[in-house]
Amino acid sequence: MTAGSSYLYQPVVVERLVRVERIPDGTPVDLQPGTSAQVAQALGSNYSLLVHGQLMRLAGKDASAVGLPEPEGVDIPDDTAPEDVPRLAWEVLRTCYDPEIPVDIVELGLVYRCDVTPLSGSAGMQRIEIDMTLTAPGCGMGDVIANDARDKLMALPHVGEVDVQIVFDPPWDRSRMSEAALLTVGL
């Protein structure tokens, strides 16, 4: 389950000191208790908050700082086998969002490659290699999105190593977006 649209536009108040990332440059910002905000996006495993006219990304693990529930991740069956990792990797990537765009990075066409191979010297463990891009080369949220993907992939069973590379060749354009993504953003 993801954060969910039921929280969209909900006013919230910061209850404890919490670190967020300013959108679009990714600069860390500490929000003080008592700060008012509004949920601008509640997708994937994070929240985007509007604070004094500025968008901020709140990590799902810190959601309690504004009285919101921590979003659940992908449901991973107990009997997951190494051969399930490629399918699960794509499921996990579909829970990663650009905090400014209400479309996951797969549907947005940002993931160019997702290769899963056996990890050398580790029986049953897998290595995942991701090549992804950004909607704009200067996007300051690139490392934030890549780290989100990396952390989620590393949490999968049978995964021992993850390498996420941000690439700009070929350049991204909206022709890479799925039809559903185009409809979501009104194109």
C-alpha cells in the first residue's frame, strides 16, 4: 500500500523536529515543531508537503512527525525465491516517485534498465543494476530518487547488492511516458 490520495490537501502540523528535502533542489531543511503544512502529494512511500509556499519531501519513515501513518511497502511473500527478484524489483520501482510529479518512475519512463544477476560468491543472492534518468538534467532530486530506489531494492530478500546509476543518454522526453502517465499529467 502506498501513502494514498486520501491525505491529499490535508493540513498537518509538525509535531517534532523533522528533516525534509526542499523540492526541487534536494537541500535538507529542518522543520520546527508547530510549523503548518499541507499534503501536496501522497504517493509511493513518501509525502510531499507544501510549507510556506515551498514543496518539501517528507520520508515515509518520518510521517509520524506530522501525524501521518508510515506508508507500507510492497507486500513480499514469505516464500520469495531468488527467481522472484526481477518481478519484485519492478514492483518496488513502481513505488518510487518524483516528488513533483504524480507518476511513478517506471510509468514516467525514467528507468532505462533493470538487470538482475547472481551475485558472485554469494549463493542465492542477487545483484540489481539500474540505469535511470531524470526529467531534466539539472533536477536536484536525482540523488534523492535514486537513493529511494536503492534502499527499497536492497530491502528485498535475496538481494545483496544494488547499483543505481543516473544516466542522460539517451535524453528523456515525454515519449517515454506510458499512456496512463500521460493521462495522469494531462498530456
